[in-house]
Amino acid sequence: MYCGPLEDSQTYHCRTQARKYFCCVMASSPTVRDVHQLLQLLEVTTQAVRTVINEWSKIPSAGDKVDDQDKRKAETQILTRELFEAKRTLISATGKFVELVATPSERVLEVSSQYNESRCLHIAVGLRVADILAKAGDIGVPVHQLSDAVGIEAQKLSRVMRCLCSIHIFKEVREDCFANNGISASLIHNEALRAYVMMFSFDLYSASDALPRALLDPELGPSYSVKETAFQKAANTTAERWNWLEEEVTVAELQSGSGSAYPGPFGPELTQAVDSKSPETLVKRPEHAVFGLAMVGGGRVFGVAHLFDYPWKSLGEALVVDVGGGVGGFCLELSHLYPDLKFIVQDRPPALEQAKTEIWPQQNPRAVEEGRVTFMPHDFFDENPVKGADVYWLRYILHDWSDEYCIQILSGIRKSMGFNSRLLICDQVMNTTLGFEGISSAPEPLPANYGYFARYSHQRDITMMSIINGIERTPAQIERVINLAGLSLSKIYDCRSQVSVVMCELPKAGK
């Protein structure tokens, strides 16, 4: 029994805080299981590193001079299966290492403020910093020169750049002197990838800011309507995002954000839209053009595997109908690799106009001249006007919509399919850290879904929730909507990507 003098309130408070700190430290103390998992990780990563080095040795050097055609070819190169598996194992392992050895409270704080890293990336990409640094090569550009080029005060710009250097995007070669590294080099003169990043920096970013309140709202929270999301709260609109993107607004509204929580675009997109125009002039939202080009950029990041991991070559002179295809970015890549295929790109008129006048004439004019690609306005909630096509391609569509909408979209295609038609759904098939039957799991002690490697998949799932109440689905959830639309799931292709290809057909007789 303690018989010493009574503590005053300040001493008692200090002792209480010390206990809390001690408990926090103890919570991170290693266990026998932690040690075992750390040793397992060592074995798994050692083998993966050996595989990566071996596969790298088979890749020929690009040499000193790389022209635009070489760049396009490089963008459509696929990792070997061995390299892909080793890559996702190593990336997954980095997350498991953090779980095992990081101080838990530090890790929680780190994640709580990661939006600042995203914002720094948005700033650098929006102002084309990678392009500017590329001119100086490995010598780098002093921050005061970079400041003059982009219009941000030098000391503040240096802090933005150092934030990115610390997560291995760009590098500081001397004090306050920056250059590209292997990761930031992917952005050099890459307008499609830049657009994909900028898409997240505009209204999508503001929608994430409104998400907590939307989820707790008694009306918005339970809703799966495309008109009742965090996006509507952020943009102060009743329109669904697709219609909002196609709106024309005054220069004054674009500059002010129309009084909404979304401040509007920034950087070159804003400057080009409002330059030399009066405040009352109507202009198109820059976000729409960014979205169209972003779909090309995103396809090149995650869609390369789909060019090879589905047997397109075996289709010969097949007709591929790209339903809701935007500017037809994926078919554009297919058109280079498989010259016998023919394409019909279906979407809303504004997207098709961009495809016809900008994207395809610039990137594959021959396909346009030969009539291998045509563009058809179509609302995918209606029955598809193209009957009996060989392939109906549905990429990044179903994740935009809740189940009732998906069933309607799939039903409209089913009504037009012939006996030999197939519907290919290119979308995320979500695994969890526990794993799903029918989807390969990561080796122990990694999470079944490869954890860190799958981060973007889950980030995008939350984005879909925020802007249109969309859903990235598990295998069971995908099969459910397919069956309810009167179709049969034939196969899920194991692609070298975070995004899968699901093949559907008309049900066989008797099923």
C-alpha cells in the first residue's frame, strides 16, 4: 500500500501521461510472431530481389537516344510474369516491414497527413516541373531558377520539392538544386499521365474533403445515387458529375469556384481557359478535357497488361465495340498492336469530338483514314445499336455505378449480343487482406491482396464512392450483377495489372 505524500494535480497528470506513453511503446514491442514474420519477410524478399535482378539482366539497354516512337513502344512493353510477381511481392513487403518495425503512433500520424504529399505532387505536375528539370539532366536546376519558371516563391517551392524527394519523386542533387529521378522522369512530356494526376487534383480532391460529412449525412450516407455524393456537396451542384463536366461556366465562376468548396482548376488549365476573356464570357470546364486525356494516361499505366493477357491476336478481323470508351484510349493502343481489328468507339458526343479531332488523328491517323475506327454517340443505359459484335469492351465503366445501374448497362449489351459474342469487363476485381477463393493470394506473411501493392486500388474505390457512388467489386459482387443481367461469367483473366479482365457470354442452353 502506498503511504507516501499525496500527489498534486500536476504530478498526477504527468504520471498519467507517462503511463499512456509507456502503454503506447509497449504496444509496439516485438512478439515471437513478429520475429517469425520478419524472418519470413527476409526470405520472401531475398528471393524476389534475385528474380528482379535476373529479369532486369534480360532487358536490353535503351541506349543514349530515344525517339518518340521508342517511347510509345516502351509504354506498351509488358513485364514478364516472373518480374511482375517479384515486383508486387517486394512492394507488398515494404508495407509489411513498416507494420512490423515502425512506431505505431508515428505511423498513424504519417498516414494522417499524407494528403500533403499528394498536394505537393499536384503542384509539381500541374506546373510541369519534370519537363523543366529534364532540360538540365542530372546537373539539376537551382530552386531560384525553378521558382522563376513556375511562379512560386523559392523557399516555399524548395519545401514542396523536398517533400517529394523524401518519397522518392525527384531528387535533390545539391542543396536547393533539383533533378528528375527514375520516377519523376515518367512525367517528362507525358501529357496523358499528367492529365491523370491533374484529374485527382481538381474536383476529385475536393470531393474527398467532403466525404466524411457525406458519409454521416442521413440522406447522402445510405444513398447510392450518382446525384447524392460528396462531389455534389463539394461542387455545390445537383448535377451528376458527367453532366457537370460538360457544363459551360463564366470566366468569373471558373476563377471563383462558384462559391463552392471546390476552388476550381489551377495552373495552365485555368490560365488557358480564362486568358484574355471577359468575366462574363462562357467557357468549357477544363476538367472535361483533362478527364478525356486522363483516360488515355490511366490506360497506359494499368492497361498495358490487357493488351497482352487477353488473346486479341486470335480474334483476327474481329469487331470490337468500346462501350463508354471515352476517346477510345484502349482501342488506340490495340490498333497499333493488332492491325486486323476494327473498332467502334461509343460515348457521349463531347468525348467523341475530342477523339475524332485530337486524339486519334494525332496518335493513329492511319486507322482513321482506313476506316478501322468509327465513332458512335450512345447512352450505354440503352440497348446497344451494334448487333452481334465479336467483342463488347467495357473498361472502367461498372466501377462508376452502383448495382442497379450496372444491371441496366449489362442488360443493354446482352440484348445485342449474338451467340458468338463475348463481353469483356475491364475493371478492378477486389481482393481483401483475407483473400478470396479463385484469386491468387500473396505468400505469407504478406496480406493476401498484396497490401501496399494494392493501395491505389483501394484509393480509387474511395474516389468512386466520393464522386459517383461507384464501387470496385469483389469476385462475388461482380458475378452477382452479371447474373442478374442475364449473362454468365466465363472467366476472370489473371492479368499483370491491378485491373482484371472478366469475360461474360450468353448463358448456354439448359443453364
